[in-house]
Amino acid sequence: MSENDLKSIILLSGGLDSVVSFGLLREKLNITLALTFDYGQKSLEKEIKASKWYCNYYKTEHKIIKLDWLKEITNTSLVSDKEIPDAENSSKSVWVPNRNGLFLNIAGAFADSFGYKNIIIGANAEEAQSFPDNTKEFIERVNKEFEFSTQAKPKVVAPLINSNKEDIVKLALDNNIPLDKLNSCYRNTEKHCGKCSSCVKLKTALVFNGAEKYLNELFER
């Protein structure tokens, strides 16, 4: 099978899960395109900055897909004027309607037009506890859908599907994937706020793995 047969797309937010997925599979599955989505999220500027850095680092084409209409129909705090809650509050507060389903289908259209064989997503076991569109069942259903909705029939690949955040940070450390440029924060702050649920999970995983060196770089003090 040639390199072209294996070329892949990654959904890249610049956060821990997508960055580690990128680092793990960039060569094995020949990731040649990264898609970052602009749906009016508060952390957009930081997501784009992080995603661009990793695309430059891995020499991968980067496209930003604007979804203004998704912002218009999203009422939760990730996008709206509502304040992002601290970690102890429900994941419902950062829900975006059909986000992963939509992102994967857009990537599926790229795959159908340009012959990409795989679509990489950072879905994982820890996020699956709160978000059903991070589960194995969801990935399996989308793969079934692509058998009917595309001619290319790309495969959705989730290398972290059985991993929690501690596992994911360990994979990054073991595979020399740099973490000092990522953004996992929901809020529009200069650095990670350290208080939203995504920040707390990242900080806990870094400390668990003895990677405190990243705390000063990533988090507000």
C-alpha cells in the first residue's frame, strides 16, 4: 500500500487529546491535513494558535472551517455569553449540538473528494463518561454511516478510545510529543485558567505523571 493510500485527516483543536492523537499517528497513518473548527467558541484564538503550531511542527496542512451558524444555535457557555463554570459543574454547560457528528461528517466530505482513507479523532474513555459522542459505539456508528454516505468509505480512527487523561499524558511523554504549546482550556484567558473541567483534568494528569514542568508554562498562577 502506497503512502497516498494511507493519507489521513485529523480533527485538531490543539487540546491534549487531539495533539497526542496527532503525534501518535502522524507517520503511521500519514496525516497530511488537519481541520480546526471555528464555531464561535470562547477559546477559539488559543485553539487556532495551538493547532497552527502543531501543524507547523509536524509539517501538515492546516485548514480552519468556519461554522457561524453553529454558534447561532449553541446556547451553552462554551459559545454563548454565559460564564464557563468551574469543574464541579455539569458537562451539559459546554455541550455543542452534534459537534463531533458534524465535524466528522465535514471531514468525511473532504475524504470523499480527496481520497483520504482515515479520519483521526481524539475521542477517549474519560471524555466518553460525560460526552456520548466520544464513545466506541459512536465511532462505530459513524463508520457504518460512511459506508453509505461516502464513496471513499474513510475509517474513523480513535487511538485513545480506551485511555483516560493520565494514560494520554503518559503516551505523550513516552513518545516525545511536546505539550507546552497545547490549549485545553474552555475560557478566553491568556493561559489555561486551571479551573474549568478541561483544565482540571489536564493538570491532574500532568501531576500524576510527574510532568509538573508544564504547569508554569500552561497555567495561570
